[in-house]
Amino acid sequence: MKKDLHPSNYRLVVFKDMSNDYAFITKSCIDTKETIQWEDGQEYPLVKLEISHTSHPFYTGKMKLVDTAGRIDKFRNRYNKK
């Protein structure tokens, strides 16, 4: 196997879906400043997700009512040519 193939900060990280508080732990090298205490009592880096397989309509089969007017206004405000 090749040496120095993986990044040096490859470690266990907790990913948390903020819409339904579902969390899972996996290996990653993503940079994060927050930590969380996991079920085993140890602290791990935390990455907050807006959506995961437990809240995405494609995987759940349930459509969520989305505030489209608010999303359109946010888009217009963000990309408004002044």
C-alpha cells in the first residue's frame, strides 16, 4: 500500500442532521471547530447538516411543505444586481 495516501487528520467525526436531530459517526477529514459527546462518552468533532437521508423527501417518501416565497426572496436578495 502507498505511504501517506490518506490525509493526516483522517478521524472519526459525528454528522448531525439539524432538522430531526439524527446523528451518525463515520471517518472523515473535514475541518470543524465544534465537538459533541457521543454515546460512548468520548468527544468527537461535529459537522452540522441541513438535510440527510433521514429527512430528505426522496428517501423518506414524504414531502415537506417548503416556504417557497421565503426561498425566492432570499435568492433575490442574495443575487440582486445593484
